[in-house]
Amino acid sequence: MSLIHPVANGLRTDHPVPGLPFINDERLPLDNPDAIERTGRDQGEGLWGRTDSLRGGGWVAFTTETKNRAYAWAVHYHPEHGRTVLLIRDEDMSDLHHEWMYGRNGFLYRHGGYWWDGAVWHRPSQVVDHAFEGYDARPVQDAITVTAADLMVRPGTPDNARVAKIADFTALKEPLSNWRDHLALWAERRLNKSRPLDQCVVDLRAPELELARFVDRAGLAKIADVAPDDLPHPERGRRDLPPAQVETSDGPRWSEPVAQDWAEQHRRTHGPRALLAGTTEFGTDQPRGLVDDHNRLTKIIRDSLEDNRSGKRRFGLANESLEKTASTLAWWPAVALTEGPKSLIPVSALRTTLIEAVLNSLAEDVENAREREDKVSLGDICTDVVKLLDWYILREPDRAPGLFGEICLTARLRFGLPPEKVGRLLRRSLHLDSELDSKTINALLDLALPPSAKSARDS
């Protein structure tokens, strides 16, 4: 999700960002990405440039602005949708390069991370989908693409605007109040061979982006079902909050769907641990598996002390004190079973073994289907593997989404199996052989399966 805030539009951009001034970009060789890169690369200390080809065609190019080194040019060229020319802060160059190259979240960003891929507008990417090593793309309902031609139906006055020069440019603190005048000047300066105005994307409109529907911090907490004080800090934890659609004097405001997506990911991140938590003898919440291990070790130690009559006299312990001593002695051995890089049980190796065990079962099903020249039918996961899945998840609930996600990802890449099909198998197998009750299994998988691995009937 792009959280980069451009500071100006290049005058020759095809897709201007609302509210930002236009900068004279005539020095940029926009038809030559290698030349854009050379403008800044190896030209002196603090200067940088880069260009790369895009997987689906087109390219991106970046360069520090040599006449004003606080800023950099970012150019995205799409063979069908034209070019985007932005002025950004120099320190944001590598982040935007990563978004355009690897983010899989389009190339135009508006309203705090809403993105356009050339066909569909999507909400900010927040809900992780491990099966695709990215985020679940969520289209905006009833989105309308606003073009420059739409806005020019009621054109501004070009004489009330000016094209800024880069040498003395300083980023504005507030959007231009007369931006339609600047848009009119941009349209007036475009060449005859430029992209038609009805193909120049400026913005989007959607019911969810109406200001009256936005929620504040209290509304976000309500949607996420957490106390307002438990939300990330509004300043220090800002990156852990959803991207704001608008900033007000009273703080950020979010669209309801963006708040709901954030709440969903928050539940996915923190929910498995809360669901599978138990209470220790000391009154603290810990993973249920750790609590079970501690209780079993406590009983073993207590029974040993009780049976050893001479040992009991030597310690001189009353029953209540004996219980407390056994519980205290048992705690660190229980922790040492699974915690830390030198845990008594190699939890990381167990995780790898579990994944490979499930994949091996899938491989047999796929191979059998090939031999029969039939559709792949997935057989249930072995009971012992399910029992080990239980054991692992109860002690490492935070890692359940990553575990299921890697199984779905590898099954997709190695065998071409859809995540939804693998998700159904995991759900069915756990219901057959897990020691967890059905309600807990469903709640866990709703939290821990990747979005692409959940079928409509699971919702």
C-alpha cells in the first residue's frame, strides 16, 4: 500500500493528483527512461537514479532533482494508460519504486491509498493474503472514475494559476484551494499529441468516500471492537493505523470499509492468540498449550515431592506451599519446551515438517489424479499430522496464519491447487481429527486461513 505523498505534478503528466501544483518538467527526457536515470545516477554525492521495466510492459524511472535535491522525479509509463509524472520527496524514492515494481497495488493512488490498476479502483491494501505473498485486493463498490474531461466541464481560469519552477520549489502544507484553475492551465499547455482529457484519470468518487460517512478514532475502535486507548498511538503508532482518507483539525478520518479492513487484519493478527489463550496458575494469559504443559509438569513435580516422604520432610513443606513450589519449579521447564532458539523441542523444524507432511499428502493426490486422468480429489490429512498441527498451534497461535498461508502458497505454486480447495481440506481434516471443538476450529480458521483460501460458505 502506497503511503507516499507526492508534492507536485509534472506538467506533462497524464494523470494529475488533485490539490497539487504543477511543476515545469521540460528538462526530463520523458521518452527515455535510461536518460532519466542518468540524470541523477553517479552524478555526485546524494544523487540517485534508477529505471526498471515493468512485468506487464512499460517502465518506471526515478532521479534526484539536481537543482533541488530535497526532491526527486518519479515517472511511471504504462503502454495503454500513458504516463504519470510526480515530484516526490527524495527520501521517498525507494519506497515508491518498490510499490510500483512489486506492490501489486496499481500505479495511481488517491484518498490515502485507494489505488487504480488501469481498470478497477481498490481500497488500500491492508488484509494480508499469505497464499499470494501479498494483500487481498478489495474493489471499491460503485466507484466512478473522474477524468480531466469531467472536471473541465466547469473549467477554472488558467490566468489565476501558474506553473512552478523546480529551483525554488517548496512543498505546500495545504492543497491548492483553486486547483481547478491549475488544472485548466495544465490542460491549456498540453500538446495536440497528448493523451485525450477523457483518458486522463484524476480521481474517483464512491459512496464510501463521502465525508459524512467517515469515522474518527472512536468509530475505528468501535468497528475493531477494541477500547479507544488500545488503538495504536495517534502519533508514535501512526504507521500501525489505517491510512487516513482525510486529515482534519481533530485528527484523521477513515472510510468505513477501510476501517473494517483494518479491523479484520487486526483480528487476524491478534485473534488466534486471544482465541487459544489460557490462564496460568499465576493469573497471566498464555497460549493454551503452554498452560497445559505447565499444569502437567506441576502435577509431576508435586506428585514426586509427595511420594518422596523423606524429601517432603527435608523440604518441610505444607500442602499449600508444596503446590506453590511445584508450580514455580515447573514454569521455566514448561517455557523451555518451546520458547527461544534453543528450545527443547525444535519448534521451527516441527513447523517445516508439518508443512512438508501436508504437501506430501497433496502430492500423492495430484499424482493419482494424473494417472487416472481425472480431477484432483484431496484426501483427508493423516490423523497424526492433524494431532501435531493441534500441538503446534496451541503453543504458537500467533504463527497459525503463517503456517496455513505457507501450505496454501506452496500448494498453489508446486501443484497448481487453488487456495480455496486447500482451505476446505484443512477445515475438513481439523473437524475430523482435531481435539479442538468445532466452534473453536471454525473461529481459528476464519482468522488464520488466507482470504483466498476461504469459500463463500465459510463467511
